[in-house]
Amino acid sequence: MAFASCSCRRTSGMIRYESAAGVAYSVAELSGVRHVYAGAVPRQGTTLREQACDALNAIEAVMQAEGTQGSVVAQAVFMQNLEEAPACRQIMEEFYRDNLPATTYVPQPPCDGKLLTIEALAVGQGRGEATVERINPQTVATRHNNITWVHLADICPRTRATGVYDRSLSAFHLMNEELISRGYRFDQIVRTWLYLGDIVGPEGQLHRYMELNRARTDVFRSIRFGADRVSPNWNKPVYPASTGIGTEGRDVTMSALALVSQRDDVMLVPLENPQQTSAFDYAHQYGPESPKFSRAMVIAAGDFATTFISGTASITASETRHLDDVEAQTRQTLDNIAALVAEENFRDHGLAGLGVRLSDLALARVYVKRKEDYAKTRAVCEGRLGQLPTIYVIGDVCRPELLVEIEGIAFSHRGR
């Protein structure tokens, strides 16, 4: 297969935006270590295997262009339905062999009608040194600059119970067991992804997302996230950044990212949005237990910062805005993210000089409730985000009236 040569589109802040093999991707150099984020949509093929191989070959071409071949450490594979997961898993194992990334298989159909699409992260050596430990298909640890990042993927419940609460508890407990077995701790988690089938469907007297939040609350109740890495001046609860989003099917799947470091200058800063009520402070009308997550989690290390932006929707204060208007909801969602990562908000959180703009994000993922809204949503996003590496998938959002949800990652450096 022939691929187009790599050509630079633009540079913003500390992010370089490129394209190769028809794949938009971004590159961030963090203290000499290269991070590459790519979103690969198949360009040819009619079967699942053909489309998967086309996307994987495109990702490989990107990594070759950036000198990070063999360094993909985490993936999310978005599929038409859950029944395709075994075939996707086999394809990934055959392609990557001993270099298999921590991969989550998510039954969220790509908006463009493809059978799958892949979001990949590679970490490779630039001027600095990075090592990758591939522990098992669910767990990969990367180490650089005296920081360890632990990627946990595809955590599924192991219980005969059928209720959302019990199955969510099982998945959280398995996540904890996997961390402990590798010498890590649950309180070191900084980011989670919670994928729930039929997320706003009924479950007893509640709907299913409320039951997931009840399980999350019970698990998080005794955990002190961040421990001594949060500023002593922070007087609010500390929870990981998170996305809770709907999928096809009925089950729950989770993935997470944990951070471990002995460096004194590595700090965690939960970021809240001045335009929104903190999710953990939502009133009881939104459920008996509020969603326990931060609007974003900033990992500040010296003059560098990595910001994990939680799933964000068209909500100000705690109310849904722009009912049944997907374009206005998309604009409001992007306004919320812009306010969250703005320099003024970073300064208010004690992080002066580390704020960013929407155009400085490294990656975005857009969940669209209704397939017919894809074109309108994409047009608004591209108008605000430019040609940022972005995945668009069909996924129900946690409130029935919400039509779109967006998450992302940002990098910043004082002085740039």
C-alpha cells in the first residue's frame, strides 16, 4: 500500500500538527519524549479485517514518519457492535504481536459509517529516554522523566449479577486488583472512561447512569485521590477526570490512566469550570448520588502541564442548554472547554502561564447522539478546532436531552 508523505500543517504552542497516510495526528515533545496522537479512519476495504488493516497500516506509517514505530502504548477501537470485539481483538494481536497496546474495544459506531475507527497513542524517544513495559493486553506502563503512566484498558465485570450497580462495582474492583498486582494503587488514577450500554435507559426507579454513579460513589468514598500531590490550598473534593458515555449493548466497560512519580515537582490540580457547577455538587434531581469526577485533571511537572479534559456537554451551572439544537449544543460545549482551559481559569487554580486555547488541543473525541447530526456537529467542531485529530462516534449522552459530548487532551509549557 502506498502512503502520502508526511507534511506539516501547523504548529501551535508545544503541539505540532501533521498528516501522513491520510491520518491527521499531533505530536507533543515533553522534556524530550515524543507523544504522538493519531485518529485513523479506514480509507478502503469492505470487510472488518480489510478496514482494520487499512487503519492499522496508516497508524504504522504515522509512527514510522515520527520515529516511534513499535511504540503505540494505548488504543481505543470503536466498532459497530460488541459482537465484533473478538474479531477485532484477533486482528490487533496478529498485527502488533509482541508490541500489543493496552486496547479498549468500544461498541460505538463511527459516525461516517465505517466498520471501525482507531484512536492511538505512541510514546517514543526524542532527545530523552522512554521505556515501555507491556504487562498484558490490558495493562501497559510507560516511564520517562521519572514519571510512570499506567494505561488500563478493557476492564469488564466478572460477575453473574446483571444490574448496572453490581457490574460497575465488579469492574472497579478488577481495576483495583490489576493495579495492586502490579505494585500500583487505585488512588493514583487520574483519568477514567466509563462506557455503559443503554446509559439513559431505566434501571429500577432510576436510569442506568444514576446506578453507575451510585457504584462510583461507593467505590470512591474511602479513596483519597492525589494524596500529597494536590495543593494544600485546594479545599474541594479530588476526583479523576472522567467520561461516562453510552454504547451499544447493555454492559459496562472501563479504562483508566494512573500516574506514579517520586518527583517533588509533580502536582495534580483538579480543574473546575467557572461556567458550570462541579459535577460532584449536582443537586439530587440529577440522581441520588452525584457524578464523582473533576471537569479536568492537570498534571503539572515543572514548567510543563498535561490536561485531561473530561467529557463535556451543553451544560451551564447545572442546567442543559439549547434543547434539540445540536449546533448550539456543540458551540456551548466548546465554549465550556475553552473556559475550562483558558489562562484565566488556570491562573485562578494556581497555574499561571499554563492555559491554552481550543486550537492548542492535541486530540479530541466527539460523541454524537444521533447519526443525522454528524455533519452539523463536525462542521461546528472543525470551525473551532481546525484539523485537530478528532474521532467522531455515535454514543448516547448521560442526559436524554443532551445531543453531543466532547473530551480532549492539552499540553502546555510556560514561556510558549
